[in-house]
Amino acid sequence: MAVAMDIKKEVDEEDAYLLDADSQYSLNEAINIKIENDLADSSDVFKKNVSKRVNTWPRRVKTCFVRGCLSNSEGFPTKVLITIPRNENRRRAWFEAARQPYITNNSTRYCCEDHFNVPDDFENYMRFRFMGGPIFVKKHVVPHKFKWWSVPSLESSSRGEEEIYVLSGSEVRPNWKHYESMKFLNDCMVAPRAITSIIGVQDMPASTSTSPEPQIPKRTKRLRQRLDEREESTSVIVETISLPPPPISIPSPTINPICQRLSEMLGTLNGEDRLDLEIELLQLAKKFINENKKN
């Protein structure tokens, strides 16, 4: 009853006619109408407040998880941001490739398309571009294109330690901490100096003084040894080239002893007799050969 009286007091003057005894509405009906009107007004206010909150809520910005990469969904809306796989093995491989500490699959992370070969690393890149929908990375692919802005160049590391001043000017911090571990790259990148001058070595006459001999630097001794070895090798090559070639040995032909005896006998005759006898012998030999062929 007390609640009804309170509601009765809150009724506006415009709704006072509802409480008139001659009115067709009773007090209970007037109370119900008032409650319904209040609820309708409150629902409208609630809807307006909710719409304002929805419009003012900040949108979630997707950022690339690679260190130093500035790609995000707000500043670069046309870039494709791929969700990191939920599978533990593939997820761990992605984090290792990007040199990032591993984070469990409870949180959603993204990687932009700048760290892949587009469109070779994607299964449905053309379909995604023309028709939309989700994009899928090949199973064996991990992020492999990076720009490590925080790593200094080898040229600056070879100059030694340098000081980098903070923008505030209040502190001075040493240069990159991995200089010591990467100094071995200097031997690989810097070419060795070539020897452009050779110190001439001359034969000095022997000294007859009893004073101690001056000590020769080790570098000069090494150079002298190299020159001596080079001269020895050169002299050996020259001697080898200057030697005459060995004589060619031709085996002596086998001679019939009868022919040798005839030649000795013919050698005792003078020129004309020997020539006549040789002609007769040749004629007899030819005649004998022809008779053998006929038989």
C-alpha cells in the first residue's frame, strides 16, 4: 500500500486526470501505465548509452610480432596479417625463426606479409585477394625475411667501441653488447693486405772485426729464407731445361752372315770390277727368283 501511495505522488499533473473518480481508469491501472512509461523511457536511455559506448570503444589493433616491424592493422590497413598457428610445434618454429621468446597458444599473435615470399608461401593467396576469406600459409613455411634494424653494420664494429648518447643526454651507455662475440667476422670480411714491396737482399762481405754481430729482425730472416728457397727452385728449373735431351737408341738390324761376307769380298775390289760383279749378282738373283715363281 505504501508503494502505491509513493507512485501516486510521483504521477505528473498531466496524468492527474487518471486519478479522478469519474475517470474510467482506476488507481491500479494508472499505476501500471506509469510503470510501463517509466520502463519505456529507461530502455530508450539505456539504448542511447549503449550505442554511445559501442561507438567510443577502442578497436583492437593487430600488430606484427616480429621485433622492429612497424606493421599494424591501423597504420597499414592493406597489409595482410597472418595469425600465428595454434599448433605447438609450428608455433614454436615461428617464434624461433623470428628470434622471439616462445609464448603459449593462449594469446593470439600476428605476423605481417613482409616476412614471407608473396604469393609463393601461401596456399590460397590469389583466392584471398579476389574473393576474401581466410588466408593459409603452407605448413612447411616459417617467417624468413627480416630487417634487423638493431644490429649494427660490420664496418662500425670494426672501428672499435663507440659511445652512443641517449636522447635525454642524462646517460651514456656502451655500444652494442655483442661486439666481442662478433669480432671474428672482421677476419672474414677484411681482405688481407698484399705485399707490394720486397726488400732487396745483397751479399755483404764478411766482417773481420771482433764486435758482436747486429741482430737481424725475424721478419728480415723470414724474407731472406723465402728468397733463398725461391732462388734454389729457379736454378733447379733452369738446369733441368738446359740439359740436352738423351740420345735416341736405334737397335741394329740383323744381317745375314753370307751377305756380310759378300760385302767384305766386294770391298776388296776396285770400283769398276765391284760394280760389274754387283750387276751380275743381281741379274743371277733375279733370274733365280723368276724360275722359282714359274715352278
